[in-house]
Amino acid sequence: MTLQQRIEAVERRIQEACARAGRNREDVRTIAVTKYVLLDRTGEAIAAGLKDVGENRWQDAEAKWMQYGDQATWHFIGTLQSNKAKDVVGKFAYIHSLDRLSLAKAIEKRAAELDQFVRCFIQVNISGEASKQGMPPQDVAPFLEELKAYPHIRPIGLMTMAPYEAEPEETRPVFRRLRQLRDELNETRAEPLAHLSMGMSNDFEIAIEEGATWIRLGSILVGKEREE
């Protein structure tokens, strides 16, 4: 399939998922995850209208950001080491993987130096898998309280990664629980968490049905030119 055909096929599936869930299409935004494609394909994706770009590691993203940084909105979606925060803050408008206080401190320090605000998702390990990053659900509320001491960090939502399942329907409880957690937290928050970053190539339709506002799509959308 060509890039344009991929984009059109994914768009149809997003529209159908929104229709099933009774949601507005405009409430779901797509991040084109470019970690498995090279520089030129990233540029082609941006030129084709995929203006939200996601990368997992700064060392992979650097050349792409240097070339196309002002042409897209950049999302850091992978595990972020605290000592790499200085590279990411100021370049990536969103960080989807805030999951510990040491990282919050590093983000705050760099954001304060730049006099910028960073929109962050709290990464939650809903499934409880040892291989998954993120904090346990019960730790999110106290962590949000601690973040009040970091004025340059703007928590805007929650993020999770579901286990890979041969049958995507089996991911539904993970996505549903993240939405429920977000709603529970918002009952006591003056500034509600508006967003849910969840759903990837294998399960994005289920995530949309369960309330995702950002989905992270790599191979199904932009293809795959290299391995991990």
C-alpha cells in the first residue's frame, strides 16, 4: 500500500470506530509514530498531513527533528531517561511517558530554563505487566499532588500500553480501566485531565470505543523500513 492508501484506510477505520461509540471524529487525534521509518518517509508523512509525529528515543528522533521540527507537533512517547530530558524538553510539545518524580524534576528544570510549559501524560501500568513501564493506578492521585510543586509541567491526561493480543477485543478492559481512572481523578481535580493516550496499530479501534483522545499509530499508518 502507498502512504496515502494507508492514511485513507486508517481514517475509514477511525470513523467507523467513532460511529460505533457515538463519538465525534474530531475528538480523536492521531500520532504518526515514525520510529520504524527513515528521514524521507517521515517527511512524506508530514507532507501528507500527518502533523502530529511521535518518537520513542531522542537518538532516533534527532535527525528527523532537525529536518522537520517546525513542520509538525512532536510527541515523545517512549521511556524517557531523566538525563535525556534536556534534549527533549523544548522540542517535543507533549511527553506521554511521565511516570516518576525524578523525571518530573528533570523536565521541570529544563522547562524552567526555557520558560516553557510541557504538556505531559502520566503513564499508567494498567495491565500490571512487569515488562510495561508506568506507575500503578493507585499511585497516580498522590503523584498528581506532587506535581503541583512543578509549575512548568501541565498534566493533561493519562497514557497506557495494552498487552499485545491476537484478539484486540481482549485489550478492552485495559482501556476501559484507564478511562475510569481518569474520570475518578477528575472528580476531585480543579483542572480536569482531558486526554487519554491509548491504542496502537493492533488495537486502536477498541481504544477509540473506550474513549481514547490520542492514538499512536506506526506501521499501520506510515509503514516500516527498519527493525527495532
